Amino acid sequence: MIMNFGLSGIALILITLFLIFLPIPLAMKRDRNPVLWFLAGLILSPLLTIPLLLILGQKPTTL
């Protein structure tokens, strides 16, 4: 079976991949575990984890 996604289908796939991998650099910038945030984005939704990372901000440092 040949799948014909067309240009809009390819754009949708690229945007989805971008959103799935976006939590990784955001988590690294905020000193949070990028693997866990990537998995959270896969399980929950990147549209939920990205704003959550932005709201949580920098990981608090402990003495």
C-alpha cells in the first residue's frame, strides 16, 4: 500500500516531531532531566509539557 501524505502531511509530521523533541533543550536549559521530560511529552503531550517547563522555570538549587 502506497501512502500519499502530500505536502500538508509532511508538514504535519515535521511539526509533530519538532514538538516532541522541543522539551529536551528546554529541560536542559532549566537544569531538569531531559529524558524524563521527553518521555512525559510522549506520554502526556508536548503541548502540556512545554508550557509546564516554562512555568516551572529553573530547577531550585540545594545546598
